[in-house]
Amino acid sequence: MPFFNLFKNSFHYWIICGVLNMYFFVHPLYTPPAWANDQIFTGFFVAFFIFEFLNLQTHAVLRDLRKPGSSERGIPHGWGFGMVSCANYLWESLCWLMFAVQGQTIGGYIFLIFSVGQMAEWALKKHRRYRKEFPDYPKNRKAMFPFIL
């Protein structure tokens, strides 16, 4: 990882996520969004954890791409990798979308935009690398979002 990414990632998580989100959540005048009832909030909460579980599964797939003692990588499959090259970014972006919609704070949406933008940039790079490295790489896979990007 380039040294500059240490500062970029720290700014991303500590300032944009931490400060911008928490400023609104801990502000004395913050009130939860009134547009949804408890069932809708529960649905978003469950969706968030499903997306987190799927993200965890994709990381397990990525971890196991290299056989022990080998430097040769394989093509990821399962848990969304049939549709996109970077399913881990797909599921993480959906987690942050659930977070932003549930919290309804400007900080949540700003963090969502920055996060998805950064992950999309990384996904496009990885997608190009996979296509270059594996001649038999599935042609119909997108980088991060099925049928879109």
C-alpha cells in the first residue's frame, strides 16, 4: 500500500465517518428520521447484517485464492463473484447505504459517496488486472455493480 493511502484512509474513516457522522448522531437536537416505522428500520437493520455477512464471506473467498506455499492466484467464485470482480466492495457499499438511509444524516451520505467512489476506483483497477492476468476470465462480469460498473 502506498504511504499516502495511510493518510487518505485515516481521513476517510476518522474524519468523514467518525466526525461527520457522529457530530449529527450525538448532537442534542438529533432526532431519528420520522419517515419510517419500526418494521422498516428493522428491515434495514437486517439487510445491513446480511450485507456484512456476505462481505465477510467474500473476504474468506479472497483469502483462500492462493494455495498454501504458492504465489499463484485464482479467479474468485461465489458470494457475488459470479456477477462482479469485487463482490466485497459491492456488499460493503450496500452496508454503508443501509447505514446512511437509516441515520438520515448528511455525514452518512457524504461518507457513502466517498466510500463508493474509492471502492469503485479500486474495483476498476482490480477488474482490469483480473482480465489481463486470466485470459479465461468471465467476460460478463462487471467491476463492482452488476450490469452497471
